Amino acid sequence: LLRAPPTPPQQAFVATKAEPIKLNVEVSKTRYRPGEPVELKVGTSAAAYVYCYVQSPTTGKIQRIFPNRFVREPRIEANTPLELPGAQGFKVAAGGDGVTQQTLGCLATEREVYNDLPSPLRWGDFEDIRLGTFEEIRDAFAQVAKSAVALEGAVIEVAGN
């Protein structure tokens, strides 16, 4: 009795597909004093379009900090870290009185998607957007990108001296 050879497992197809972008977000330190400027470094495993956000520790609102009016191009090259704010003309201040933690998050996509994003994500830089979590932002990006979107974040501790 002859049988057809087994079909190759689905994993064989996945293995030949391009690897998803790996995104790395590092803060210069994990503990800041209230009002102290926060610095972060963002890197990707492949050329990517990167968007970074900060969540207000007092209101919970999220604002886009990159790209911005100082650097409009979101594309960064593989293994070439982006320093924020770096030489850009803005700062992200660590939370104020009574705040103990603050969250920053970045996303990376394979293609530029900004003009296709829903309006809640196309607000100006440093303005509150209408989505409440980093996961909601990632999901909106993924719908437009039609591919996986990397999301990485960092939580800093805010404490007095």
C-alpha cells in the first residue's frame, strides 16, 4: 500500500519567514528624583519605524515623545541606538509629588504607518492621545501594519533624594 508523504509541518513555513523585529528599550537609570530628566536608549534588530510614548504618572494619559517636532523621521537603522531626548529640544521629566512610578513605551514596525493610523494616534507630539494603554496603541498599529508590532517599555521609580 502506497501512501503520500506526510505534509511538512507548518513550522517549516514559519521558519523561512523573516524574523520579527526585536526592540530594546533601556532607561539610563531605574530611579529618578521628581522632575529629573528621563533618558532612554532605543534599539532594533532591523531597520524599523519607531514610536515612543510616555504615560503621565498623575493623569495616566499617554503622549507621543518620538517622532516629534524636533525629529520627524521615525526610521532608525538596525543596531544603531536612538537616544531620547539626546540632542533633541525636549525633556521628559520624572513624575512629581506623590508619584512613585512612571511608564515609557516604544513600538517598532517594519513600514511607516503614521498616516494610516486612526485619529486617536495622530495627535501632535507631547499631547494626550485618546488611547489609554500601550497595548491598545500596539493593537492599533498592528491593524494598520498588518504584521506584528514590537512593544517594549520601561518603568522608572520616582523617589525623593
